[in-house]
Amino acid sequence: MILADKIIDLRKKNGWSQEELAEKLGVSRQAVSKWEGAQSVPDMGRIVQMSELFSVSTDYLLKDTVEKEETALSDAGDAAARTVGMEEANAFLEMRNQNAGRVALGVMLCVLSPVALILLGGAQALGLTKLTENQAVGAGMVVLLLMVGAAVALFVTCGLRMNRFEYLEKEPVETLYGVDGMVRGRKEKFRPLYTRHMTLGVVLCVLAVIPLFFAIMMRGEESFLHVAAVGLLFALAAAGALLIVHAAMVWGSFQMLLEEGDYSREGKEAAKVHGWFGGVYWGLVTAAFLAWSFIGQSWDRSWIIWPIAGVAYGAVLGILRALRKQN
């Protein structure tokens, strides 16, 4: 095992990202990336720092013939780490990339699903269609259920296809030689597209309310223009969600293989503890959204639940992680 592989192995056993290791050593992330990619070699000062940081000898780091050493980090958990080779990593990235498009489409269908109900209901209320109220609501509900059903089918099929790779999200992994460098190369190549899609997606979601404001300013009394503006609001939000979900899923696939971000070993342990919270939380949020939308007939306002719930969820998880670290 060469020095580059030993640095990767020891960093992952500690559950650190490249950024975290770089901060502890007082160097840039790019420096650590070059060490791990065998593009450069750290000086002796950094070697000594790493030997103290990882609780290994400098001989272990410098001599390729020393393949195994007893360290304070060795435990049963390290032995249980799953090994990921080049073929497995490429198969996972390809499958994840395909599923990212399908899941993003499913999310977009869910966001767009109430649009037909809103447009038909508004047209009927304003006397712009010969449909009765029950007919308008019934037709809108059929479209809504068909779109949600299609989205659920996409979610289920994608989940079933990814079953074989579920361990990457939940268990510690060790990548074989060359895999780490390949994944980092693809991640850096994708970074500009990730930045553009995330930025544009967030902007579209924020600007989605502008058509409604324009409709209110142009026509003081309620008209179909207001109803159409609500439909356009959902369309813009759906487009933003499509970009965000797709970019986030592809980016997350790199983080899973590199054990970075939420998929670091520390993050995986935290997910086991907090996983139940997410299921209960989003179940309650969905129930509140449906209750407000159907019972209150407030499709034009109930969407606000999702951004508020998303912000609150992130804040609560941040608090739980902070408390866990303190404990």
C-alpha cells in the first residue's frame, strides 16, 4: 500500500473529509487531494503531523512494505467496512445518475399535480366553463391522482433498483486503489453544473411568487388571471425542484463513495439515531399539507408549508447534531 492509499484509509477510518483533514494539518484541501491522488508527496513535517494525528508511526506511512500496523483506531467496526471496487463504483454512479432524472421528474409531477384542479376550479367559479363544480373538482382530482401515481411509481422503481447499493448510504466503506481518484475526478467535472443547477433551482423557487404579485397589481378584482398566476407559480417551483433534486442526487452519489458530508462515518452513525425523526416529521408535514389543501380548499396557499418545513427540518437536525457532538 502506497502513502496515498494509507492517507485515504486513515482519513476514512477517522470519519474525516478532505477539508477536515486539511484543517487539522494546516494545509489546503487541494494539497490533501493531491497527496491522496499520488500527485504530490507531503514534506517530513506533514508526515510527522499525520503520524501523531493518526496514531501511527512514520515508518508505516513512508514504507510501502509496511501494510498493516496495530493502531488505536483498529476495532471491529473497521473490519466490517464494505470494500468497493472500480466496477462497483462505476455501476453505482451510472445507476444513481439515471435515478436522479427519474426521481427529479417524480418530484416535479408531485408539485404540478394540483395545477389542473386549481385551473378547472377557478374557471368553473368564474363561469368560464360549462362544467359543474363537482365535474371540475372531479376532473382535477383525476389528473392530480394520475400524476401523483406516476410519481410514486417512479420513486418505488428507483428505490428497488438501488437496493443493492443501500450499504453505501448506511455502512462504512473502503474503496480499492484508483476508485477514490476516479470519483474525485468526476465530482470536480460535475461541480460547475451542480453549482449552476442548484443556483437556478433556488432562484426559480424564490421567484415563483412573482407572477401572482403581478396578477394582483394588474387586476384588483379576482379573475382567471389570478388563477393562471397560481398555476404558473407551481410550474416555476416544479422546474426549480427538478433542477435541485437532480443536482443534489448526483452530487450525493460522489459523497457516498468518498464518505463526505452527510455520508461520512460520523454522519452515517447520526443518521441511524435521527432516521426515525425524519420519517415522523415528513409524515406529519404531508398530513398537514393535504388537510389544509383538501379541507380548506387552499391549494393556492398550502404550498408554503414545504419551504417552511424544509427550513425547520434543517434547523432541528442541526440542533440534534450539535447536541450529539457535545454528548
